[in-house]
Amino acid sequence: MNISIFYEKQDQFKTIKELTYHIGNVGVELKDGNQNREDIDLAAFTYNDAKYIRKEMQINNEDLYFLYIYINIYAENEKEMEYSLNKIEGLLQSKGMQTKRANFRQEQLFLSTIPLNKNEEDIKNVAKRNVLTSGLLSTYPFISSSIFDEKGIYIGKNIYNNSLVFIDRYDTNKYKNANMCIFGTSGAGKSFYTKLLILRYRLLGIEQYIIDPDREYSNLCKELKGTEIKLGPSSNTYVNILEIRKESIEDSNNGYLATKISKLIGFFHMVFGELNEEEKALVEEKLIETYKQKGITFDDRSLYKKNRKNGKRNIFKESQDMPILEDLYNIFEKDKKTQKFKIKLIPFVKGSLSFFNKYTNVEINNKLIVADVYELGEENLKFGMYLFTELFWDKIKKNRKIKKAIYLDEIWRLIGVTSNKEVASFIYKIFKTIRKYGGSGVAITQDVSDLFSLENGTYGKSILNNSNIKSFFSLEEENIRILSENINLTEKEKIEIKSLRRGECLMFVGDEHILTKVESSEKEKKILEGKIYNKDGGRNEFRKYDSN
């Protein structure tokens, strides 16, 4: 099948003059009302159309074009030809388009569909249709954009024109930041897409830290020889929320304790509930006292101790030198004003969440780290997610020259209505400033409504606006409505998001909007599903990439 489209721009002055003449004549006929009912309806229809076209040309600077569309169908025999003709006619007519066969004008139509740029006069009058500039744009082929970043990773294919989509989100010359948002309902393909990104960036040696609330990345972590840290009642790996790490601030800055306390206030907002200013000041006072017991003050030198091996150079205090939640619990117990805080800390010190009351016992030097917080349960997930987010943020700030990424799955738990302003502000700060550390923040969620539920969606909208790459998989109508209130979506794009198939997404990459089908090789699928085996039946180990 060959398709040829011709556009002929009409003289604006002449067109408006003829429209005005037509409107005047038809207007008189409508007033007289001497015609039958069918003639009146037809005249009224053309009258309104003429007025609309004139208004668009005079007020909205539209131009009028004549549009001609010719389709040339070819086949090896007459039967196949008739079948193809009927099929194409049926498809077009089902879309509300009129078709007409070029009987006795086949030669003229054939000449018009080959690259001679010749629109035969014999068929022009029959094929002519009026169209304004805005309607004309929708008929132009190859209008879909293409993205091919030279050093990018392969994402998939453009659904409209089959061009390959390669994106280098760390290209600072092209993109304002490397942040990403990945939204989609359960089963739409967002998790597979995220894992595919992790796999391909792993091959490039980029540091990646993943918060995993649903235990979706365990197999991938094993296949890629990453480090998995589990936090829960049955785990034997611990991270101390009160630990101050050397990389928490940059070498040129100071204020370790002040920085740590500001982060802890957000954590304790989640533990104690919303704190007023007086309660916040009281908690801060007790935190200062807790650190002071360990010899840690606002003087950064208090965080260093003598090196026992050679005594020449002081070293940063280790995990065992830091306070734990039980130390804070004991401080709360001494003051009547903080008894209510002590009671709320009981589960974290003596109860089901006592694994928070441990010294850090994990070394995280791997370039791929997955934080599994699945065992925490629905109510306590936010505590684990915040703990690891703060830990990973310190790792990200360690070296500006190294490319890295942090993936926050089910991010709504940290910036939605179940969270608080301090925590949401901390997450927003990550997305706002991670660029200068060579990093990328990736927000993943299926609960779009929850994402915009805190402070009238302020934090959700801020993170969305601070993400230069957005991938929208299939969403429910209610989520699409909420999304459209916070980002510019055309009516066409709303329909597309709703009707996307599994593995398809609408991508906003800078100013480009592209419908993309995410693609992977069979081997990649097996790796993502944890099904790689060698010839002898044993598990095939993924090649371990060293730090160089």
C-alpha cells in the first residue's frame, strides 16, 4: 500500500471574502424558511461551519487548506486485491472516514501516489476536503519524535515509527537532571522496566541503591552479585538510625551533629506522630544529651578519636562509639515531660521492632545494594524506608565524580499522607540536589493519588517537576485525572495512558513525548526472573564487575 497526501494552502483574503458571501446568502435563506426540513438542516449545518472557519481564520490566525489523500493498493492477483480493498475500506469507514474507489481514474491516482509531486486535476475535485491548520497537523506523518542519545542505554522502540529509543539520563548538556518518575498500575510493567534499567546500568558500573518494600529485587540482586540488606525480625543485618557517618557531610563543610539531628527529627515525627514546636525542641534537647553521653557534641572534632595502631592520625568514630535508641529511651525515662515519647519507643527498644536498637553491622562497598524492608509490614515500612534512604543519601554524597542512582519504590509512603513534612522535605531535597553529586533519584509508585495526598500534593508535584524523565505506564482513570492536574497532559495522551498495554509507556524525556514499548533480550528476561542456568544445570554466575 502506498499513501500520498497533498496540501494546498488557500488565499486567506479570498477565502474570507467567499465565506462572508456564503454566510450572508445562507442566512437569508434560513430566515425565509421556504425550504423543506431537510434543506433547512443542511443549510444550517453549512452556515455554522462557514462561521466557525471564518472565526478561526480571523481570530486564531488559522489558515485554510485543501487536503487530498490517495491510497494505492497493489496485489499479485485480483482476488487478493479485492480482499485488501474491502479490508482497507472497512477500517477507514469504521473510523468515520469516507472512501471512494478511483474507477476509470486508476492511472491518474497511480501517478499521484508515486514520488513525482503531481496532483492530477482529474481527481482533485472528487478528493478535495477542507481542513484548518490545527487539523492539518494531525495528518502529517512521521510527527512522532525520536530519541537517540549517543551514550545512552537502550529502552525500547517508539510505538509510532519503530525508531530505537536510547537515553543517557546523565547527559548534563541535554538534561537538567538525571531524575526519573515511573508510574503505573500493578502488572503494567513498571517493575520489569525498573529492573531492566538496573541491569543495564549495572553493566556500565554505575552505583545503584534500591529501597525494596515488596521483595521484588532479591533475585536480580543475586544474579548481579549485589549486596542485599534485610531489615526485619528474622534478619541478622542491622543499621543504627542514630549513627553519624563520615560521608554524611562533605569534607569542606562542618556540622555533623546538627545535620544528623535535623534528619532524626523527621524520623521521630513518624514514630511519635506530628510534633508541635515545643515537642520538637524537647526531642532535640534529649538527642543532644544522648550524643553528649558518648562524647559527641556540635564540635566536629568530638567525632574523631586517636588511632590506636599508630597514634599519628585521628580516625572517625566507629559504629560501636555511637548511641543507639536504647540510650535515647533511657534519657526520656529520666524526665516526666518525655514519658510519652519513652512509651512510644518501647516497641523499638524492647518489642517487635527491637532490631532498630542495634549497632550497624554491615559494610556497603558494593556498587549494587538492595535494602529489603518487606518484613516490616504495612504499618512499619516507612521507618525502614526512611532509615535506608538516609543511609544511601550519605553514600551518594561521598564522591561527586562517580555516577550513582537511588531507587525509591512505593515512594508515596515517604511523601504521602502517611508521612510528614520533615520526611517529605528530606526526600524532595534529595531530588533537588542529587544532580550536583552526579546522582539520579528514581521515584516509583502505583498509587498516584497517595503521592499527591500530603500538603495538597506539594511534595509529589515538586518531585514530578524535578524529574526530567517521566515514564507513565497504564493507569486507572482516577489516577490519570490526578496526574493531569499536576502535569500538562493532552486529551490524546490521557487516552493513550489509559489504553497502554503491558510493557508500553508514555515517556516524557525533556520536551519530547514518546510512546515507547520497553524491550529486552531473552537472556535479560531470564536474569530478571532469576532463571539463568549453565549447561551443567547449575546457576550461571553473573560476571562480577570490579570497582574500576
